Amino acid sequence: MEVRRRTTAGGGAARLDDSKSSSNGYTSLDEERKTKEQLGFRHWLLVVLYIGVIYGGVIYLHRRMPPVVDDPKFERFSETHARNLLKDLTKNGPRPSGSHNLENIAFNVLRHQLDLAAKNVSAIGVNRFELDVQRPTGCFDLKFLSSFTLCYEKITNLVVRLGPKGKPSDSALLLNCHFDTMPDTPGATDDAVSCTIMMEVLNVLAHTKESLQNDVIFLFNGAEENFLQGAHGFIEKHPWRHSIKAFINLEGTGSGGREILFQAGPGNSWLLQTYLEAAPHPFCSVLAQEVFQSGVIPSDTDFRIFRDYGRASGLDIAYTKNGWVYHTEFDEEWRIEPGAIQRAGENVLAVVKRILSSPYLRQAATFDEGNRWVFYDVVGLFSVYYSISIGQILNFGAVVATFVLIFFRFRTGVYGVADIFEALVHHLFALLAMIVTMFAIIALVINLDMVMCWYSLPEAIGGLYVLPMMITGAAFHSYFASTTKMRAAEMVHCDSVLFIFSCLLFTMTAARLASAFFIFNYVLFPLAKDPLIWLFGKFGMIKRVTPNVVFFAQLVCYFPLIVFAVYAITQCIDFFVPVMGRLGNAVNPEFVMGPLALGIAYTFVLFTCNLIYISRRMNYVLKVASAVFLLFFVAMATTSLGYPYKYSHENPRLRRVIILHATRTVHNFDGGVKLEDTGLFIQSLDYRGVADLPQHSFLSGSEAPSCNHTQDEYCQLPYYTAIHELFPPSHSRWIAVPSVPRIPYPIELKMIKRERVGERKLRFEFELRGGFDKMSLHITPLDNYELSEWSFTPMNLDTFGRRKTYFVFLTYGFERPEVRTFWIELEDKKSAKLPDPAKQPNLEIAVASHHAHGENQNSDTLLQLRELIKSRRKGPQQAIGWWKWGITVVGGTSEIVIHQY
């Protein structure tokens, strides 16, 4: 091999007596010197330590919080005030829409705070304060996880409008949070903390002695967890909706940490620019925006409603840390670390003030304008943003610089086209080998029943997947390094990596992906290595380019690149690993984590493979790394290190399970009872599924439900909502139990009318009584009939999607309706002769009711099971497989009644 030698400034490097200079700028040294100067084990150990130090620094900066402020004068945002309110909101437990905890207790807590704010505004006398309690009713269609329809009645919204004295302005900013929760969770981060942040922002503005320039509307919505109903009720029904020109939505999918701006727009790019300029603690990424809007994450926010129904542009900001507690009993106030509320509050207050004083708020909206900004923060220290047009110039400029560099190498004879092609082949073979390694590990993990063994310890992904794939990639390059006759092999492989990323950068930029900035950084900083080495020679720091010079120049130039990569990897792992616990039964999460780890490993191999070509043989390094992997894998497979679920008071990382103690009644076409039984309807929300639940009569001993007797896609089971595609009936359990839950409002579905409409349509009218505040309808047309119209929403099957079973989610808030009426119209376009509707069924309707709060939520059986789980999950060492008791439950009592008409 040849030791790399670039020409230094001032006419070249000093020649050594025992070296021979070649025309391509490299010096051939004697074998002894080459061996001494080549990189060895200590260099690779330094690489690991270098990345480790950067990782530690990134984690420190990522978790750093501002000091907590206690300001009795309300001149600054105060976490102390906000946290006190948060404790008041969460101390009574879960607050589902329609519950006493929400409609009375939480409502009164917020109302009291708003009354105090109103008095302050009135006393100062420079601004106007309006308060409205809205209880809207409506229906809309939603495509999320599936296509279904939502109908709500008298849900509760608390709405405040603050603005300058006189009449309301025509331009207003909306701030939105929700104070309701899912069942069985106190909902501190999702989303009570956002409401306390909004309340403190309102208090600061209420104490100001200056007149606001525009109006700001605070929406404390009480039905977000009913699939965005509160936001829909406001933006469709409230008279103030017409003046809203922009909004900020505050959400939470974890517990504390730094809140991230993960969506902005559509259009109105000034809104994003305002955040980037005003927020004192920025945390944002256009990459997160593009990932979220791609639909790969099973979550949604009120942002969608304000965007789609209100045609307003906004900012979507959410807490994402510690997603294991999201929608569980552990989403508690004390888990939000000191400073997390302070930094979010300071950001929101600064952005609100800037937006209210912005002239752009009064201008006509540019709703249909595409995203114009590339934006991201650098480990929370500062934000970087520029227009996509500038980004295109930068990106294409980096691509051109790469190709110019490679062309210059060709012209000066450093290497040829064949060398670049050979290096690309090396990269391809290394990638293919790493892919094979990935699938081999996945197969091993599946066969050893280790699926999700990294769930309770995300760092294990590094040892389980990333490390062996890096070993494989490095081994292939080590082999190529020992066999290749390539000139300047280190330089060729370094430049070939630039070529690969430049091609990727060109493609992403041409597709107008703002997230191309990430690849731009992967090209920009490596391009700086040659100029840096030139400067070393210019200032006399080196006399010739040895492997050590290349090594340390690479460490220096790659520092920003490693920071960006580590920052992105930590955020990605921290977010996606908890999501796997609620991704459902359809996708094996190993096929998500494996490719993610492959991306990490291959990036590392690409950016270090050139060093292999100026290293001594890699056998010892590879053997040490392989031994580490084998020890780690054995530990994962044989010790508690590899348990998917672990309980601790501080960090519960548990399996999510839905358990409904339900009664089921199936009626014949003639109205008689065909089946009547009681059971526990159980769903596990991750891929390990219900078959992996611990052995107990309440949790196992039953086969998957048979759905051969019905065309209902939900298999006549009391699904809480339309999640059957992620959690299909075949992956659930119906376990018969003798005890019957108390159902205080039994379901009564009565057909009022059935008549033909025209030649091919059949119309049904129904009256529904009973049920609780969470109900669902499974509407399944039979034979050749298809759903044509219904009373819930205007039916557009091209947009809504044609299905076997149509799901309607019915809720109420402040007041329970005595009766619900609706009609359904079916159409048969296929049959030559229509069947007599009086002689055979044409429609099946299942009605399910869920008691997810209050005194009837838990039956004796369900309480017994809850206590059993709570006691057993604390002792994973008691027996083999005891870790399977690492469970957190969302539960309730339920009734489902099925009729055919």
C-alpha cells in the first residue's frame, strides 16, 4: 500500500531520504516505516472514546433545563405557578370526557383560575377579557389508523379571548391544549401540563399594563382524547373561529423533557420564522415534520383539525421524552423534571408576544403555500434556518464541489474512474453483508423469543444490532484492504463516500425535501478535510501527510457531523422505541429497529472505512469487538438484561394491555337471543401480543376468537374504537368468566322504520337508548348491499373508503342524551332480483358501550385482576417468565349488543 501524502502549502512536503516520490503526490515508504505509521488498535479505541465523549456532551445538552422561576408579580413565566395548577388538575386521577373529574372538578379548577385572570384584566383596564363555556354537538369523518366517523354531544370547551379594549380584532392567534385524558391515566404531560403553561401565559398577559396589538384566544378543550372532537367542535361551531389567522397547538406524548416543534404550516412561513427568531430555547427539526406528516407514527393531534377544517396555519409543539408512560397510569406530575415547564413556557410566551405584534397576523393567509424553510436546532444551543431556495443552492453547491474534487483527482492522476468504481463495489458488498447480518440477527431474536428485548433498554439496540453489523462491514473492508492493488486506497474510499452522499443529496434536493439538510452536513464537513490538511502544512504543523495526520484531521472535521448524527440517533431511538409498545400486532418491531440500526451502522462504516485502508490488519480489533458482541448477546438471552418489560417506580417500561369485562348478546333476525355470554376482552398493544401474556385463568387459556359466524370486521367484539387494523380480532382474546359486570344503562336498539327507496335502495331508521359516554356502532351491510348514505355525515365513499364494516364512535360530555336517532340507507347495484327485506337480513349492527370511568368502570373481577398485576409486576425475579407480568392496564366494563335487520 501507499501512505497518503497530499501536497502541502508552499510547494510540497519535505522528502525523506528513504522514500520515493511518485507523480500523484504520494510517497512510497519502506515497509517498516509504513507498518509503524499505520493506524492500530489504540486509534480505533480513540475513535470509540471520541464518539462516547461527544455522545455524553449531546445527552447533557439535550437534558439541560433552565432554572425554575417563581415570579409573584407575573412579569415572567413561572414554572412554580404552573406546577401548582398541574398538581390541582391531576390529583384526582383520570379525566376522560364526560367524567365527573373532567366536567366538574377539572372544569372548576380552570374556571377559578380564569375568573382570577378576568379580575386582573378588569383592574388594569387596558385590555379586554371574554370567557365562554362552549358545549358543541356535531359529527365528522376521520382517517386515522382506519376510516371511521365520530359523533359528539355537548362536550365541554373553555374558551377565553384576550385583546385590546374595544371591539374584537379581526385577526387572532389561537392557543390550544386539552384537559381531558384517556381512561386510567392522570394525563400530566398529555395534556394537563400544556393547559397549565397556557394558563400561566394568560396570567402574564393579564397582568400586563400595555395594550395588546391583536387578540389571543385560549382554547382549553375537553375532548381531544375522543379523537380530536373538542377542536372540531370549536373550529366548526364557535363564533370566534372566523378571526383565527394562526394557532399554536400544545401536546404531549411522553413525560417532560424538551418540547419539540415538530410541525409547522401549511403556508404562512412567517409563523415558523417567528418561532425560530423568538424562542429562547429552540428545539425543532424539519426532519421531524416530514417524518410525522408521512403518517408512519400512529398518533395525531388537534393540528390536523385546525388545518383541515379551519384552514389555519400553526405550530405543533409536544413533549416526547419517556414515551413509555404516555397514556398510562404513570403519566404523573412528579415525573416532569424541574425546568421542563419553565423552558416550554418561556418559549410559548416569547412566541405569542412576537406573533401578536407581527404585521403578518393581519395579512391574508398564504395557506396553500408549501413549506419554505429548512430549520433545525443544534443540540438546543441555537437554531439554524434558511429558505428552501437557499438550501437548494447550498445542496447543489456541495454536490458540485464533490464532483469537482473527484474530477480533479482524475485529472491529476491520483486515482482513476476504475478505482472509484471498485470502491463503490466495496461499499456495496459491505452493505449487502450487513443486511444479511441484520436478517440473521432478526431470525435469531425471533427464534429465541427475544422480540422487543431492547424495549426496556433502548441502548441494547447498539449491542444487539449496530455492533455486529459494524463488525461485518469493517471485516469486509479489512479484507478488501489486504487484497486491493488500488492506488491511494484511503483517498479513493473517502471520496467515494462523498460521491454516495452527494448523489443522495442531489436526489432529495430535486424532490424538494427540506430534510436534505441532514445529508448536506454529511457532505459539507468531510469536504473540509483536505483544506484542513493543507492548512496544517501552510503553518508548518506537518511536513508530510501520514496516517496519523489523516486520522486526526478526520476527527476534527467530522466533529460537527458526529454531533448531528448522535443528536439525531438519540432522538430517534428515544422516540421510536416507546412507540413500538403501541404499534400493534401487524408489524414485527424487529423489522423496524433492524433497518434503523442498519442505517446507524452503515453510516459509521462509511465514514470510517477509509481509515481501514491505512490501518494495520484489523484482526485484533474485530476479534475484540466480536467477543464484546457475543458476551452481550449471551447476557441479553440469559439474564434480566433482555427482559422486554421491567417495572420500577422511577422508570416503568411495561406492556400495554386493554382489558374490558364485557357482556355480549347476539340476536337472530327474528329478534330472539342467539348467544349471550360474559367475558374478558383482552388486547395487547405490542407485537408480542396476547399469546405472550402470563399464564393465568383471567389472561390465557383461550384461543383467538372465531369470526366465521359474522361479516363484522370487528368480529362482534366490543372494540373501544376503530383500531382493528393495528390490533385485529385474531390477535385478541375473549376469555369467558362467570361473573357479570354491572351495566347501569343497558343498550336498547329499536328499528323504527324499514322501507324501500326507489328500486334498489333500502332505508332503516333507528332509535338508540342506554349506553354510556363512550359508545360505538359497527354497521355491516349484508349480501350485495352497500352503504349509500346515512344521517351522521355526508357520505363520500371515494374519500372515506368503502369497507365491510363502518365504525361510528359516539360520545357525550356534559349531559347524557336520553335517546339517539339515526338512519342508514343501503343500495344493491348487483342483484338481478332484490331479496325480500322482511324474510332475510340485509344489515347487521353491533352497539357497544364502555364504562371507562366512574363507579361502574371496574367490576370485582377487573379489580381483582388489576391488583394481581400490580403486585406481580414488582417481582420479576420470582420465577422464570415472571417478567411477563410487567403490564399496565387500561380497563373498564362494557356491553355489546348485536342485531340483524
